[in-house]
Amino acid sequence: MDQIFAPWRIEWVEREGNEDIEGCVFCALPERDGRESRIVAESEGAYVLLNNYPYNPGHAMVIPRTHTGEYADLPEDVLLDHAKLKAHTFEAMRAALDPDGFNAGLNLGGDAAGGSIDDHLHTHVVPRWRGDTNFMATVAETKVIVEAIEDTYDRLREAFADMSDTAETAGDGPVRLDFGE
């Protein structure tokens, strides 16, 4: 058996999980500590959460605060806010991570669409680099994540804070963006 040494992952293994959350995890996480929940930025209608099981460093989800699995059910103001926060997420990732491109999309339709949480829609934003898929995934069925999630959190949070005159920060929690008129 091949082994990959990743000592920074022990923090993830030993962390307090989400076992105490009843109901929708995406509804509960914004009420918790931003750094602990991995929420890097938020707005009135949505927030940006780093994925705990990233495909690549920086893999984030832009999640509307409205609990629904149906895209058409989002109120117009939340839909606009979600779209603006996605645009800011691309901008922050370009500034912090300098990717060559992105994959972005929604998993609508539950497990038939590849989603694990189907009752609260969310948009995945995955930064991509030329050559980021290598022989490890093909030959060893192993994905190598090259940066600890805490370091990615710090870099993206700083990029969100630097990009907008409307950004508010408190402690080391999420950056608050105001898209008001």
C-alpha cells in the first residue's frame, strides 16, 4: 500500500464535527465562528464556505442563505446577491491563488447530479491550474492537496478584504460585503 504523509490533516481528523447540528448544515454554519466553519466571506443573502473535502486548494461553495434545493425558488434579491458574491469569489481567487481557470457549477437533483446535500443549493467554485491533474489521480486514485485549508482560508479572506470598499472585517472571521445600492 502506498502512503502519503500529510501531518496537517490531523487537525481535521480530531476536530469537533457537525454532529451537534440538527437540520441543514448550510443553515447552521453561518451562526457559528467563521474561521472554524471555514466561511471566508459573506453578504446579506449568501456566504462563501471552503469545502472540507476540496478537489483543489481553494475549492469553495457560494451558498445562498435561503434554504431551498430549487434554483427557481430563490427570491430575486437573494439570486442577485448570490450572483454578485460568486463574481467576487472569482476575483478573490484570482488575487489570492492565481489559478489558470475555474470549474463552477451547481449539483441540482440530489445524488443523481452528484450532490451530497440536495435540499440547500450551493455553487461550487474550484480554481484550476494547468497540470493540476496528474498521475496520482489516474494511477493511484489519490488526489494530492498541496496547501492546508487554514492557509487557503487566510489567503482568500485577505483577498476578499482587499477587493472592496464595502468590506468589513471583525477578528479573523469572514469578510462582510455589502452589495446595497
